[in-house]
Amino acid sequence: MAFHIRRQVREAVAARLTGLTTTGSRVYVNNVDPLAIGELPALMIRNGPEQIERMSLGQPNVYIRRAQMVLVTAVARATAAPANTIDQIVAEVEVAMLGTQDALLLGGLAVDVMLVALDEPRISGEGDKIVASVDLQFQVLVNAREGIPDAVI
């Protein structure tokens, strides 16, 4: 059995976002530990909630998985203009995720990818450890068969 489709999509997004100008190879998947200042700027990728809708009857049923499946958090050290750095990272992520036809399909895994929300930037920390961050929420649409969580159709 291959990995669950959620993991496959998460890893495809990580591959798509690795090597951007501002964040480079600092892309972390399902990271639960706080990032050190030396690891910034960076992107963190994790799953969000998922809604599943039956699209056809039969054996097995066909589902479309409507997922705010991918949450990308851009994190940067807060300098004199943290919003500018965060905005640059957001622009790079949007181009990488939505700028080409192949990006829309995530290598054939997805039917569609949409940016559905961009949260308000946050500033946290103290002293020389102040960071700015923002969440980008992508809805990834995937067609799958009931009972086969590791394959798309």
C-alpha cells in the first residue's frame, strides 16, 4: 500500500515549494517544534480539515475530497519591515503553487488547487527572537475511490 493521499499531496507541495528564492530548502513538513532563528525564513506545511463528498454511486463509490488539505505557514525573522519579507514569501508560494498547469495538478494527484484564505500576519516572540508569520490555506481537490485512501482516480 502506498502512503495515504493526504501525505502524498503534502509531500508534493513540499517538493513544489523547496528551492524558492527567499526560503530555499527550509521547508518543514508536519513540524511541531519551534523553529530556531537560524532556520528562518522558512515554510511549514501541514494538513487542515477535509470534507469528503460522494460523487457517484456504485462499487466502489467515487469521492471528491475537498480539503483545505494544505496549510502553508510562512515564517520570517521580524526585522524593521517584517510585512515586506512575509509578503515576498507569500508571492513566491503563490507563483509556485498556482503559476503553472503542472502546479495545479501537483504531479497528477489533484484535480484542482485553489488559494482559499490568507490569514492576517502575526508577530510573536521577544527581544532578538521576534518572528512574523502568516498562513496560506490551499484547497486541494482530489478524486478518490471509497476504501482506497492511497490512490487517486
